[in-house]
Amino acid sequence: MENEICPVYVGFCDSDQEIVFNKEEVEAITWVSSRAFFKACDQATNTPFELFSPWSLMEGRLLKATSLISQLLRKPA
């Protein structure tokens, strides 16, 4: 069993903004729409997110249940 903190941050930025990350800590990253990600978190198979870690999908389900994320998802796209 792992014993670590899994912080999740929600932010907003321009979609053409360059992503800078520590390649020693992160294997891969990609931009996805929040609606598509949260929808995938509730599916039995998460295509096209099958390569996402199980932890990110679990965190996505937890986040989707919060009032802040629920309000954001109700706004028009």
C-alpha cells in the first residue's frame, strides 16, 4: 500500500499555453477538456483515457462530486 498525498489543483489557462513539467517525475501529459475527462471517469472503460492512471480517474470522480466542479460543468461549453 502506498502512503502518499495526491494533491489535485484546478486552474484555467489558454489552451495554447506551453506545458512545462519535470520529465523525471512525469511520463507524459496531454490537454483534455474537463467535460470529456469527468465523463470518462464515470465509464467502465475510459477510452480515450485508458492510459490515465487509476488514481487520476479516482480523483476525477471525487472532484466531480464537489460543488465547485459541478457548477463549472453546468456552465455552457
